[in-house]
Amino acid sequence: MEITNNTASSAYVNEYRNKNMPKQDYESTMKMKMPETESKESEILGIGFLHNENNTVHYGMCAMYAEDYSEENPVIKVNVTRQGKTEEYRININEVNPRNASEIEMFALCNYADAKGIGTGGTFGSWQTLNYYRDNASHNGYFELTNGIDSFKSVKQDWMKMVRLMMKDYMDAGLFKQSLDGKGLLGIFERYV
């Protein structure tokens, strides 16, 4: 892979032409060679954020294939960065049950589904779609936000029930696109119950 900074190249041509350095040599200094990788383990599937106790975005999450990932053993590695440290969690997708799952399990499942082409197909991915469902459901009293230090991995909830309740609320409010987004989420979840 080759990355070129065309802006710098244009600036060279237009204003900063150094008569001692041919354009080709200058451009080669503005290029960076990056090795191609065949390894799935370095492929980032998605990023997201966790809320802290004060309900502010505070911790970053990053999902990627685990080193021992295979189609038969779909393990997703989730790195959570909080308080200056990165913690690694391994989520086996075959063990995730959306009727009784933690936030980190659902983050892994949504990003895995997007990577496999079975996600919601939204611009920002299945996790973001699930996030707005979850946030609205918590405001409606249907769902608990996991705002504790470790509750994102320990509090298990019924995400399918929450999506169904919110689909009805969205439909009743005339928010048809939001209601249809729930069908995409349920399409993912039904594969894993």
C-alpha cells in the first residue's frame, strides 16, 4: 500500500520548488510504504465507547479478530482502554446469547456481524444502531445503562426484548425507519439464540 500526500506535492510544484531536488525525489520523500497484511488479527472490525458512572463517554473499545479466530471458533478480541490502560477481553461469538448478554458481548457480536456482512447495513454499523436503541430504551424505563466500572462485562440483559419494545414505540410514534432498524438487529440476534 502506498500513501501519498498530494497536498504537499502540489505545494512543492506551486511554491517551494527546490532546484537542487527533482520533483520525483521530493515526492518519494512524501510517500510512506506500508506492508500489506494477510493477517485477520490486525483487522479492526469496529470501535465504540463505554459510559462511566457519570454517563459521559469515557472508555474506548476496539473489536478485532483474535489470534486463534476461525470460522468454527469465532473469537473476537475486544480491547478496552480506560484510565490509561488497555484491557483485553476475548468473546466467543458462539457463546453470546442476545437474550442474556453483557454490553461487551453485544459490542463483539455487532462488529462481527458487520464484518461478515450480516449486520444492519447502517452507515455507522450495527453497534451504533443498537446503542441508540439502548439509550432510548433506558429513557423509557425498559433497559439499564451499564455505567459502572465493570458492569459493561458483568451485567447481562435481554437485548432482544429491549429491541422489540423499542420497535413498537418507534412504530407508534411514526418513526418507521427507526422501527425498521430493529428488524436488522433482530436478524442478527436470531442467529445466536
